[in-house]
Amino acid sequence: MTAYGFTIFDTGIGRCGIAWGPRGVTGVQLPERSDRETGACLLRKCPDAREASPPSDVQQTIDAIVALLHGEAVDLSEVVLDMARVGEFERRVYDVARTIQPGATLTYGEIATRLGDRGLARDVGQAMGRNPFPIVVPCHRVMAAGGKPGGFSANGGLTTKLRMLTIERARTSDAPTLFDGDSTFGFALEPRRRNRR
């Protein structure tokens, strides 16, 4: 078995890739236009990797990613990541991002606040754009101010981001929906009590 490897696998949004090494997952890749391009992107993240069958812990991560992208609320926060090529600031940003559960979102500013300085919101956005572990570090759950989707560097851009959020049933807007039950649309979800005589 090779120490560094990668594989391509089917998901609900297309064929993703994952690379690994002795210290954990070294990269995750959202679908590109072809398997060849997906593999090439992974090799930029982990140049020593060769296509191989994944070890059992990586296969468990693949299975969890597949389940997540089919709408299951899967927690990937325990996946071991090799952050040897990641700077200290990015590690801190990714640690916060990994706490965002499926179906939830945070803004760049909220992550910056959790890091102790709301003024770092732009830096948080740049760190998300460089994220070598999309899905496992859920950069798709990080929004711009006001609930706007912000950027997304993956193939398909914002369409891919919004599709992933839709699969996770995340709110992508502050606008009320028909099912909020806050009487905005003239009714509440809670049944009204009848007067008893």
C-alpha cells in the first residue's frame, strides 16, 4: 500500500476525490469536469499521492461524505486531517468552520468574531477560498454578511454551494418561508385553541 494515495468516488453532486497520507486526509476535491481534472486538482494538494484503494479509515470518510451529500445529517468533525501545508490562521478558521453542523451556516464575520476580531472577516473569506478539505471543512456553510452566499471557488461556483446547502436543508436567506409559522402569511403552524363553553 502506498503511503500517499487518492481515489475518485461517486456522490450526490458528482464524482469527488480524496487524498490521504500517513497523518490523515491531505485533500478533498469537489467534482471537476472530468475524473482526470479532479485527480489533477488532488495532486496539486498532495503531489506524492498515487491512485489507490483507500485504507479503512479513509473509506469511512468517503462513506460519510456520500451519506452527507445524499441528505443525511453526518458529522465529519472527527475526520483526521493532515494540515502540514496549512498555515496557523487557516487552521484556526477551519477549526471553527468544522463546528458548523449540516443545515446551519455562519458568516465570515461570525467566524472572525469567534476568532476574536470581527475585522478579520475578509481574511476568513480568503482562508475559505484556499480550503484544501471542502466538505470535511464545510466552507459551503460559510456565507457573506446578510446571508448572501459570498464566493465559492469550486467548479460550478455558487450553484454548487447552494446545491450543497439545499441538500443539507440549510436556510440560505433571512426571508420568511411559507412554513415558518410566524403568521407572516396569515397563519401559524400551532393549532388554535377552540373556545370551550
